[in-house]
Amino acid sequence: MGSLYTQTGRWEYALSYLQNALAKVKEGGHEWAAATWAPLYVNLGQIYRIAKQYDQAIRCFKHAQFLSSDNSTVYTGLAFVYALQGEPMLAVEYCHKALDKERQDPFTIQLLEMSLSALALASVGDEAKSDKSDEDGTSAVASLRQFSTPIY
């Protein structure tokens, strides 16, 4: 149900449903079932990212990482959140980790390219501030912000 709510853009319902599912997992003492419950944390992370609750999103993705360290989606999720927070170095780091797991993921490759562009802009100094005054929205960071729904 949480995925269905997410796909239809009903984020509040998705968040409520996923939080209830997580509470039931914790009550039942089945948190050890990593393969089953890691996707729950990934989905929660996606919803928190969409809601711009980035610290919560990072917590969820980190928990999913603990449960399933081989899941490339976890690392891409972290990279995406860090990119949206204006942390291109961390975004690049997590993109590389994701691509180590799944080399041909087109979204992660695009995110890596945008994060590297943002990192290059930041290294130029004052020009990195052009993201805020970028009239036509073509800067790398502005491009990242166009994604408002889960991509993967």
C-alpha cells in the first residue's frame, strides 16, 4: 500500500502507512529480517526526501544500509539527498558506492555527473553562488532540484 500511495503522489498516506508498518516490525521483534525490511527503510527515505525532511531521509537510508549493504538503491538515495542538501562531495562519494554495486544505473550516472558539475562550480569559488542567481535554472544544483518524485 505504501508503494501504491507513493506512485499516486499521496505522500502523507504513504508516510503514515510505512511508519505503521515499521512500528509493527519493531513490535514483533522481526527487525532482523534485513532482506524484507531494508526496502521499507528505503521507501521511507524516499518519502522523507520528497517531503524535504532530509535528516530523516538520511537516517532511513543509513538504517537500510546497515540492513542491506549491497543494495545500490540505498547509496543512490543517500547521494541524492546529499546533492539536494548542497553537499556534492558526499553525493559523489555515494554515487561511486552505488555504481560499485550496479554499474549501469542511468539515474546514478546522471546524478554523479550533476554532482561533479556542482563540485566543480564550488571549487571555482564565487561562481558557485551563481546557482542562487541562475536566471534560467541551468546550473547543476538547480537541475537536481527538478526531481520531486522517486526516480527508481
